[in-house]
Amino acid sequence: MADKKDIVLYFSPHQDDELLTMGVDICKTCLLPNKEVHIVLCTDGSKSPARQRLNSNKICQIHHQIHNYNLSEEEFIKARDCEFIASCTAMGIPLENIHIYEKRAVDGSLSVEYAKEIIKHFVSIYGKDVEIRTIAPFRFGRYQHEDHYNLGLAAKALLKERFFKKSKFFIESYHYPKGKRKFVLSLFFNMQKEEISDEIRSKIERVIQQSYTCWKPEEKRYAIGYHCVTDIFEYYKNNIASYSIKSRLIK
């Protein structure tokens, strides 16, 4: 009988957060023979400004051509999901372990209580011994998307309630700490910067190309993630890193 693997459940608020915030850790964990990696997408990503840019009938500053694709909301969500699946599979997550939650929240409406319901649903399937990994619910004096913040708060609350025993929280790439803030987070929140090998760095670069910057409109690949947060993708490509905060409840 094969040894039982430890299950790691990543929860991503939107399509692209799994890469921009948790990508390094996902790539590393997928290489571990004793880990079974799953990921859950919690919202539909429908409110991204990229849809307006793709439908604007104006010249795109990225592709230097007019974008007028007239994508409906349903088509837009489907295209975003396609990028999400491409990202996850390129990082090493098996297709059967990629979960687009059937009752996911509308982008921008993910409450703490509903995020708890989503997490509880998957813990009920895979057991309380799973490790939950998601975005850190800390704003650090800066804006943090409500969906991100509430998902992190939900995971933190359920950990405190002992609904599961292990967790790991990640800081968004655009919130990477520096100077005094970095010292405070390291001292009081046990924040750690993960080591990244050249292999993982190269893999992340390939994932970016194969998913959120892929521009093939004839194949319904619209580089939505890149159109949405171009500056964040550019920053991340030049500053591939991973900052995390670990928590664990001991019996």
C-alpha cells in the first residue's frame, strides 16, 4: 500500500492570486512526494476592469491594437477560469485537484462567513488533518481587497476554532515588506521569506507566460490577468519571492 500523503489545500480568492501570491509555494509543494496539493477558487473574478479594456474599442497600451471583443460576463469568467487552470496545471497541480467551487461568490462579495463555508466544505471532504494555505489577512497599513482580507480572516478564525490544525498565510507580492515593517512582521508574526531555487524561478516565469500573459484571441486567450494588473505582474516578474506566516495548533 502506498504511503498516505499529507493534503495541502490552497484557497485563492481570484484567478491569478494563486500565482502572484502563492505560486512559489505551490510549485515547491507540488515537487514533494509526500504532499497532495489541491486548490480552490472562491470567486468568479467577474468584476475585473480587464473586461472593459478588452471591450473598449480603444488601442491597448500593451498590444498596440484595438481591443473590441465584446465579451459577455459569462464569456469573461470562462476565459478567466481558463487562465486559472492553465496556471495551476503549469505549476504542477493535477487537473482533478483544481476545484472551481460550484457556489463560488461573485467577485467583490466574499464575506468572512461565506469564506468559512467554502473552507469547511473542503475540510469536510478531505479531513481535519489537511493544511490550509491562503492569503494573510493583514493590511499592513495598505489597501487589501475585501475578498482577500475576508478569506484570510475566515481561515484564521477556523484555525482558532480548531476546525483544522495547520495553516500558512501568504503576503501579496505588492505588499512585500521592507525596512522597519519587515523587521516587525518577522519578529511578531514569524514571517519568513522562502528560499527560491533557479528551477522554481524559471518555472514561475514559464507559468506566467503560459497563463496570465498568454495572448491568443483566436483561441479565446485574452491575457486577462495581465490586462487587469499589469503593474503587479511586471513587479512580480522582477521580484519573484514568497513571504509567509505559519501557524499551527498543537493538541
